[in-house]
Amino acid sequence: MINYLKEHKTETILLFVITVFALNLRIIALLNFGDLWVDELYSKYFASQGNAFDITKTLFYEDFHVPLYFVLLHYWSCLFGPADNVLRLMGLLITTLTIPVSYYVVKDLFNDFAGYMVAGFLAISAFNIHYSVELRFYGIAILFALLSTYFFVKLSQNFNKKYVIAYSIFTLLLLYTYNFSFMYVFCQFVIVLIYFIKKQKETLKLLSLYAIIGVLYLPVVVIILHNVMTYQSSILQFVRDIFAFDLSCLFTLLMTIYTNCFEQFTTNDIMRNYYYFKYLFSFEGILYVLLPIMIGLYGLALALKSKNEKVYLFVLPSILLLLIQVCLVLNHTLAFVLRYTIISTTVILITSIVGLILQIKANKNDKNEFVIAICCLWFILNLFFLFTAGKYSVMNRRIVYSQNLLPTVQKLDIKSDDYIFTPRFDKLISFYVPKGNHIDIDTYDALFLGNRPKDIEFIFGKDLSSKLDRKMAKTYLYDYIVNDLPLIYLHKNLKEKYFSKMHKGQRFIIVTDEALDALKTNQEWFKKDMNVYARSAIYYTLSAKILNDSIKFAKQDLIYKQHIQPSNMFDIYIFEKE
């Protein structure tokens, strides 16, 4: 390795500069990223378990993700501490390796100029920067997927031992990091099986390899099958409806691949299509969205037109995976969330860049100047948008759990007998509010996963809780949400189990991340159009409804003392027993 670097000084220096530049961008993003959002808090929660076995067991019963990332995070936390940005630093350092790895992968498969361009694009990609910083496994999955793809191409062309071992290692690392990656490996298998259809001997070898990988993957299969059976209730239809696929999602997907203007979510929000079409045909939209998309699609077309065998082996599994995901979404089997497409989007971006560079290499004429110009223009536009948009482009714009809560809580001097009621994500907020007597009722588990019937019963009563697992759950909940029926069982249970048993001066503290302002607006929209209700984020609306009613009931039965807002997205309501 040392000798190689010495012999390729210019290459080493250029790659070092690009990697350091990428690292600096990610550190800047880290410092401006904001506090942990819900999924990041889940990462912290799983990593806080006692050991690797405990992490796996907790995932088995409470989630549908695979353990490798959380195990790594656990031992990183043991070494360096559990501070939020310290935890994020693990993923940041690992995923930054994607930059030099992408260079060497593309250089070996195609050419060095393409390698430099790919490394440069990934270095400034807001999508990749975001998932390098976020306390989730998606950024690391990109690294493993890229290496798996590389050795997949090498293995397809030369079935030798070293490629078999390397492909198996990185594919298994990918499978144990990201649960949906099994579909990507399946797509690789389909493509290579077609490729080897006339080479029976090689096909049999390949089948044997995938059989071995499948056996080693069995522990994860058990977790996935258990969780599919547990969580595939009609409650999940809420989530799939929230993240359905429509025309605006297509633009969002293309934006994610080819521009630095992206949304972490792809959602059927009210007015979404209006917003996108209005933005796309503005000067800024044409310059930073439409033009890069057109250049990127042109590069992809050139790549597919090249009839380069390695290009096909490299990109077709990702295209097939993306098509499968869209089909599953259209069938309401899967939610369409952009981070679920991170393997495909990264590989397709690389392929589009490679397509442009291959065009330059293939033609020694005036057309080269045009291709070079648009390639440079594409890069400059993305770079300029990244710096002009600043942290907006990569910061955490989801539900914010503000660390400002910590000093606020300290000032409150919470006693051991104070009740802490967090209608959403109680076990996660406990990281920020460790003291007090936490009421174990969680609307997230009740509505999102549907695997805690006691929570549903506490909120809606026994009769309605039995109906919430049916396909027509939304219909049953319509009056509660749209017509604002009071949650009488929630009030009854809060009063009987807590309010009536509190002693004088004892506090009831509601901690929430949920802004209430949108509730009435959504209700008005829902009254106007039932279809809007059917296609909207009912889970979040219902969570706001539960929260609103909880505050209303507490005001009726207790003395309202104080409302504190440590941040724009965080509220504390304090009540006291008379």
C-alpha cells in the first residue's frame, strides 16, 4: 500500500485533498446538524442496551432493523461516551471512507478521471453528507453496498477465490447493516443469473455462493420474519399512506440523485404538488433542479447506450431494486421514503457521471468539449447550491428533540414522585428527562406499530382498540380526528390512575415534541375533502389530537402552572395537584 501511494503521488495528493474537503464538509454539517430526532434517538436507545445479545433481542421484540450498526455504536459509546455528536462521529468517520473507496472502485472498473469526478460529487452531495452525519446506518450501508457492487462486477467477470471472499464479506456486512439490502442482493443475483445463463458451470458456482451467504444471513431472516408478522397490521397502512408515491415523489427522487436540493421525507402532504411545480419552474428551480437533473439523465442515457458490460453489471441491480420499491409502494406494501433508496440513488449517480466520462473517452472530437462543459457545470451548480443553501441543505429538519431541554429540566428540579407524561416516544425522551415517574403510555407504539394493545386501550378504550387492527382503522378514527370527539377513555384513565391519586403539590408534567398549531388546519382540510384525509399523515395528526386532549384534560382536573418552550419544536406543560 505504501509503495503504491509513493508511486502514485499526484493521485494520492488529489484524493487526499478531496477526502479532507469531504471530511470538513461533514464536520461542519455535524456542528450545525441539530439535536437527535426520533429515529436517531432509537439508535441511541438500542445502542444503550447491555451487550450485543441484548441489542439483538431488543430489536427482535421492538423494531424491524438489523443489529450490526447498533452493536458497533454500542461499543463506540463504551469507548468514547454517549454524547450525541460523539455517537454521530462514528458514522461520519466510517462513511467518509466512501470518498476514496468510490475513487478506487470507479478507477478500476472504468478510468481514473471518472474516479476523481465521482469522488468529487460524493464529497459535496448533500444527501450523502446528511446520512454521513445522521445517527443511523444508511451512510455506512452506502459504503458496504459500493464495495459489494464492485466485487459483484469483478466476480461476474472472473470467478476467482479472492473475489468470492471479498464479495461475501462486504455483502454480509451490508445485509447485517440494512434490512432492505436483501432485496439489493436479490437483484444482483437475478442480474448475474441472467448474465451467466449460458455458462452452466459458473452459474452453479454462483448458486452455491449465494446459498452460503443465505445460510449466514439466516439469523437476520428470523428477525425480519418475526417483525413482519408482528408489525404488518393495518396500523402500518397509516405509514404507507403517509409515504405514498405520486408525481411529486418522482421529482423528489430525481432531485435526490442529481442535485443538492433534497427532502429527507417523501410525503403526500397537502399542497405538495403545488409547491413542487411552482418551485421547479422558477429561475432557481431551473438552475439548481431541472438543469442538473437533465444533465444527470443525459449521463445515465450515455452509460446505458455505451453497451459497456461492466456498466450494466454495476447499475442494473440498483435500477431493478428501485423499480421493485416503486411497485411495492404503488401496491401499498412499502412506504416511499427517500432514505430507503439510498443504495440505488448513489449507484445511479455514479453511473451517470461515468456515462459522461466514458463519452469523453470514446469520442475524440468537438463533442468532448460539450460533455466536459456540462459535467463541470453540473458539479459547479451542486457545489454552489450547497454553499449558498448552507446548513439548510444538510441539517436535520425533522422532529427536533432539543438539548435545550436538559438545562430546562434541571431548573424544574423534578422530584421522584412527579409524573412525566410523554404521549409520544416516552422511552426515548427519557434520555433528556431521566428523572421523575414516567407514565408508560406511548402513542408511537400504539398507533405506529400496533403491538402494544394496552396503549391503544388506555387511549381509545377496549371496544375501539379491537377495531384498530382492521383495514378500516381510518374510518373508525375519523370522528375522533376530524370532528374532534373527546378521547373519553384517555380522560377516564388519566383521572382514575393518576389525577385522583396525586397528593397536594405533586406535579404532572407533559413533555412533547409535537407542535399543535397544524391540528385545526388539518381538521378543516379533512372536513372539506375525505380524499385528503385518506391520503394524509393521519398518524401525526392523531398524535397531536391525543396530546391536545391530554393537555385539555389536565387543565380540567389539575392546576395549570406553566408552559415552557425550550425550543420552537419542544414544549413542557406543568400541572399541579390542588
